[in-house]
Amino acid sequence: MNVTLRHILFSGLATVAMAGAAITPEEVTKAVSLARESPKNRVLSRKAGIALQEAGRYKDAITYYLKSDNSGNLGAAECYFYLYDYDKAEEYLDKYLEKRSKAEEEKDKDFSYGDGTETIDWTDNLRSRIELGRSMLDRVEKIEIIDSINVPSDEFFRFIKLAKSAGSLGDESVIDDVVTETALQQLGVTSLWAPVYSSESGDDVIWYGSTENGDSKMFESIRLTDGSWDKPNELFDYASIFGNANGSWV
């Protein structure tokens, strides 16, 4: 079906903020139950909002966030961001900042993507993502939404259709015809992962794999004029993207 970009997840915008330990359904149920039993308890309402947000139930999370303290406005702003309602996200971010305490400000300013040596204000980060999301939304009219509910999860990327001129996405089986087992061994790659990008001509393939210790790297393979594939060229690993080796996954 065709829908506006508001209804699909930007992996580059949302996934970063959602990284972390998964919450179990039992933990969510418990947090919500406690909040319902004490509807005037703002702390329990905020905890329920956090649990629901971590479970990806953003609309439900907003309901509890708005029953909590001022930090609930920040939580609501984040949830509206994930729902692609950027006006609401900005509205509640502003509400939070208007009442932000010194303690909240210090906590916000201690946010870091890396090893903690370079910190930024989390609210500045959220505002920049809101602005980027709004800018991207303005440039998109219609998209096709696909999820693992209506397509096989192990073939997910086969069903994502790009404009012909933009190339295509596929799963790791594409690599079988591009990179030999010998080449993979020389690269230290033990596992391949989707998605794999192929250019319109099919002569340029970008893919990534992980080593035995779990580190992943992104590669590019180019088809030569004689039809053979050149030795894969390493594009990125975690350190080359983020400037440190404190993570493993590209």
C-alpha cells in the first residue's frame, strides 16, 4: 500500500536512539500494572512510559508520559518523533526545556554515542533529528511499506523495491555469486548479513559481513569488464565510522 513517510521507520533516524537492552513483555506488563494501580504516582507513570517506549508502543507510552513529571514531556517528544509527528515532538521538547531543572540539564548534557569523552546535550540531539526528519518528510510523497508481518522475515529485503535507477536490495545470498569462499577467508569474514545493495547495472555490490569475534565490516565488490569480480574493497568498520573501537557492529 502507498502511505506517507510518516508511517515508516527511518533506520538512520530512529534506530540510534533505540539501541539498548530489549525489554520483556512481562516487564512491560508489570510497569503498566503498577502505574494503573497508582494513577497519581508520577514516577510509576514515567516508568510505564519508558517501558512502553522500549517495547516500541509509542502511542501507549505517550499516555503515561503525560501523566508523569516534566521528564515525561521529553519522553513524549521522543515518542512523537518515532511516530513522525514532528510538530508534536517539537512542542513537547519545548515544554520540557521550559521547565527543565538543573539536575535534568546536567543529565541531558552527559549524553554520548562513544566512550564518554565527547558529550552533547540529548535535547540538542533530539531537536536536530526532528529537523532532519521534517526535512526528509518534505522531500517524500509516497512510499511502499513492507514489514515482516506480511512477508517472510528471512526474505525481508527481497520485498523492498527501489526505483530502477537506484538499484536494488537483496539478502546475503547475492554474495554467493560475487565473492568466493577463499576471498571471504582472506578477509576474515565468517558470516554474511542482509541487506546487500546492487547498483542498477548489477556491476557494483555493497555488502557487509562479520568476523569470528563479532566485528562487522562493509565491503564493495566491482565486476570487471571480463565479467569476473575484483577483490572486495573494505569501506567501513566501526572505528572508521565512529572514531573509536568501542563497538563492533556497522
